[in-house]
Amino acid sequence: MTPYDNAPYALEAYEFTPQDRAVAINRSGDDLERDRMRLARRIGLGAAATLIVLLAAGAVQHYSSHNAAVAAMEARQRAVPKVRVEPVKVNGSARDLFLPGTMNAFESATIYARQSGYVAERRVDIGSKVKAGDVLATIAAPEIDDQLNQARAQLVQMQAALKQAEANHRLAQVTNSRTQALVADGWQTKQQGDTDSVAVQTQAAGVGVAQANIAAQAAQVARLEKEQAYEQVVAPFDGVITQRSIDTGSLVTADSTNGSSMFAIARTNVMRVQVYVPQDAALGLKDGVVADITVPEMPGRTFTGHVARTAEALQAGTRTLLAEVDVDNTDGALAAGTYCTVKFEVPRANPVLEIPAEALIFNRDGTQVAVYQDGKASIRKVSLAEDDGDHVDIATGLQPTDRVIVSLPVDLVDGAPVAVRESAAPKS
């Protein structure tokens, strides 16, 4: 046996020279390198085989998925979609009309000074509730008081002058009657008789002048009394003071164009709700129609009123009719100027066709509806009359006997076959 047999496993069992040991070590290193190379080739071949297997599996899976998708698409294209249909309803009942409105006081007025002077007393303020005839303020106008006293004194003088004229008239009548008797007997001249007769007429005219003067002076006294009465500023009707522009000591002037504004008063126990009704509902709105009024800040409360009056003519710019609804406000819950919503039940002039809002189709072709007809979907263009959210009124495009498709598929086209699906039972 040579020293190289069974190397490198039996190298330690023999004695080698240094040269023999070096040769043996070199040979064992080559064998190890060849083993490593063989192992690497095997690993590479295995990885390549695994990769090929994975790629083949992926290709098979992709092919299967593609075939399944194609098959599903073809099945979907061949399938007839099931849809839910609803009949078109003919609605002739009164419709609910919701419109914005504004509350106003039933009566309101701005009170101006009718007498010039200084405010001697102010008895009310903003928010004061007053009755008709209550004194709101007193104006001090001493010159009017003095003029009235003078006019009354002059009236007394004229009344005394009338009494004097009446006495002179009676005396002239007595004198004339005596003179005429003497003239008839020849004891008095005819000239004297004529003089006494004319004197009676003169005194009668004097009485008339005195009476006219008294009437004129009485009118002057009455005028000054009215002006003096204007010193008391009174409420024209029951209401509440909504504005105050003066205070004690303020100077006010009575002028037809630049008079002083003193107070503003409003009657709020009844409110006028003004609302503008569009033309399509104005023809059915008459006096006495019930209206329900709600205020956003008062949820859960509804105020009932009636149409009290209308303008009887539509405004040319907006084609709307101004209507006023009177609402009782005895408890004072409503305030003038409040925004509110007014609900009318307006009778319809003609019945309308009503369909669910979910039946509408909106696209580039406009507003459309799919109608179920002989197992197919017929797409029709429609025009809307009114939309209340859940349902819409159709003006044109449908017939009362049509059935519309509700919640239709997005890819449904005109003429596509469809099947009717049973409607779900309504919830109790």
C-alpha cells in the first residue's frame, strides 16, 4: 500500500516525509474543491428546477383565472338582470307646498310729534305694553296754552257783544212799532218812521255779525284746544312700543316733512305672515286656506293660521302672488321680523303622475326614466313638475299605465331584456 492510498482519511496512520505530507495535503484540497463545485451545481440545478415549476404553476393559474373571468363575463352578458318595478301613480289630492315667510305685526305705526315743544314727561320705553289712548309722553308748549286762554277770553267778549246787539235789536223793534203807530195817526213824520224801520234792520244785521264772530272765535278755540291736546302723545291702538327716539327734555317739532319721530308701536297679538306663492300654486290659493307655520328656533311647535288676503295679482318680475296669513299670537311667542316656513295644502288644478325619485336617471342625455315594457327596458326622457325628495311629479314623458324600473343597473341600456323582481314585504 502506498502512502497515498485512502488519503485524506488515513494520512495520520502513516509516517511521511515532509515532502510526502505536502503532496498528500495538496491532493486532499483538490478533492474538497471538486466536492464543493459538485454541491453548488446540484443546488443551482435544484433552484432552476424550482423556479421553472413555480413559473409553470403561475402560468397555469393565470390561464385558469382568465378563463374563469371570460366565462363569468359571458355568463353576465347572457344573464337577464332582475329589476324592481313600480306603477306610475295618478295623484289628484292637494299637495303640500312649503314656502319661506316673514312675520310682521298686524298693525304698526311711527308716532310723530303734532305739537312743538319740550318733552315734559315720558311714560313708556321699549317693550312697554300699552292700550289705545294711553299717554305715552307729555309735551310742554306754554305758548299754545296762552293762545288758548286768550282765544277763550275773546270768545267771552264776543258773546257779550252778541247780547248787546240782541238788546239793541229789541229796542229798535219796540221803537219802530211805536213810530209806525204815530205815523199812522199823523203824530210823527213819515221820515222818522222810515228811519226807525231801517234801524231795526241795522240792529238785526249787527246781531248776525256778532253771531258770526262768535262762531269764528269758537272755531279758533276748538283748533287751539286740539293743538293743546296734541301735547298729550297717546297710543293709537293696543300694542307694544318697539322704538323710542326721545327722552325727557328732548325738543320735538311738529312739521309735515321734518317732524320729530317719538315712538314706534306694533300690534302683535295677531301676526301677519307674508309669503310669496309661485304661479303654479297661486291659482289654487284662496282666502281661508289653512296654513301651518313653523319657526326653526322653536322645534316641535306649529302655529296654525288662515289665508286672510292676497294681492289678487302676480308680480311681473317673479311671477309670484303675495299672500298674508293671520296667526294668533296672544301668548306673544312670535316676534315681528321672524323668518318662518309656511306649509299650504293647495288643491291641484289637474292630477299629476308621481313616481319614486330613485327611478330617475341623470346623464348627459338629460333626465330619463326606464319603463318596463314587454320584458325589456325602454328609456324615456321626462320633464319634472315637482320634487319633494322621496317622490317626483312628472310633467311629460310618461303615461298613467306605465311601470317604471326602480334602482336600475348602471349598465342598463335601452331595449335590454329585464326580469321583474318581487318587491320586498313592507316593514311593519
